[in-house]
Amino acid sequence: MADRFYSVVKGEQSAVQVTEGSSTSSEAIELRVNDSVYSDKLTVIHGLRAILRYLETVETNPIA
């Protein structure tokens, strides 16, 4: 098993703009998923929703 990286260029919002690979593309927004820990897509989606809720409700610092 390995890490999967999902990246998107700053400002993009469309799913077709997301890239997936086995290494980082060093884009502005990037997610690393360790597929030996998260082998189920639904658990990754739940984790992403938790991160989104955190950014919406808790995060107060501007993200550069």
C-alpha cells in the first residue's frame, strides 16, 4: 500500500481540475491519503467532511 496525493490549483473548484498521483505535485491545496490506513472511500469522505467543518467553524487564522 502507498500514499495517494490529490491536488488542485488555487482557485479551482471543479472535480475535473483535481489531479491524483503517487507523489506530491506541490500545488496550493493538496491532500495525502495513506491507503494502508484508509482502504475505504467512505472513511476518507467522512475525514474530509470533518476537516471542512473544522475550517468552517474553528479555524480563525487566515490561511496564506
